Amino acid sequence: MDSNYVKSAQAGVAVNTLIRRVYLWMSIALGITGLTAWVVAGSSWAINLMYSNTFVFWGLLIAQLVLVFTISGAVRKLSFGTMYMLYILYSFLTGVTFSFIFLLYTKSSIASTFLVTAGIFAVMSLYGYITKRDLTSWGNILLMALVGVIIASVVNFFLKSEMLYWIVTYVGVFVFVGLIAYDTQKLKALAGMEENESTSKLALMGALSLYLDFINLFLMLLRIMGRQK
């Protein structure tokens, strides 16, 4: 049998295995986040604790940032088991802070927005997986746009400008839609380079990236589609 054919087949298996792990772990995190948000929103004690105490709310947000930077910045140092536990903890804390959406928006609009987000995610992730076009140039543009969205969001926290709010929202939708395709293609390219236990870490980092893309796209679309109570 031709050695090139064997290598190509092995590479294909490696890519498929990696992508399956990524989608599985991303789905687990989304499930934890959604369930946690729903449970916390139904607990008056938890809501009062979180939203009546500024330190608790900001402490949760800071903890989420610390976890993301820890997972991303210490890949080589942390064991896979530790990374996975931090990943699950992050999805849980995200659910706690996202409980506000069940207080602010109707359940039907949350559900419909989630379905739309899932549909967009599926299409763009599939595009990133099958396209022959190199999306590297997308990454640079999208990352710069993402930085702009973050800075504009922080500025608008103080300005309270409705126009800037909607500009950030629509630009944010564009950014995260593009990042889904870009991150998927990047994972596919990296899969062939890993043939040892680090594959699990790679898959977990990919799951975290796509999870963040999904969550942020969902929030941006919820601003547009969500019906407030």
C-alpha cells in the first residue's frame, strides 16, 4: 500500500478525532452554562447574593478572566486533568453570571436565539472545516476588530450611547461569525501536527475557543432578537 495514502488516511483520522472531541467538550460546557444559568435565575437567594453585592458580581467576572488566561497561558505546565477541571469550572461560573438573561429576556426569545446561534455556528464551522481557502488573513482582521469591540464596550459602559451600543452589537456579530470559521480551520490545520497525548490539550483549547465564540455570538444576537420582560 502506498505510504502517502497511509499517511493521508492517518491524518484524516487524527483530524476527525480531534474535531469530535472539540465539539463534544464544547457541548458539555454549553450544557453546564445553560443549566447553571437557569438554576441560578430560579434561586432568589443566589440572585440577591450576586446582584446586591458588587464585590461578588465583579469577583465572578474576574475569576472567569483568570481562568481563561490560566488555561490558555499554562498549557505546557498544566496536566490535562487540571485543564479540564478549570474548563468545567469556567463554564459553571459563566452560567452563574449569565443567569441575568433569564431575568431580563423571555424564555421563548432565549430559546429562539439559541437555535439561530446554533444554526449559524454549524454553517460557519462547516465552512471553516471544508473550505480550501486560507483564512489566516481573516484571523488578523477579526482579532483587531475584536479588540475594537472590547474597547468600545468598555467606553460605552460609561457613555451609555445607544448608537455605539448597536454599532458594537452588529460588529460583534460579524466578528464572532468569522471567528467560528477561522478557529475551526486552525484546529483542522493543527490536528496533523499532534500525534501524542497533547492532542487532548489541543482539543480542549479548541473547545474553549469555539465555546467562547458561541457564547459571545449568542449574547450579541440576543441583544437584537431578545424580547425583554
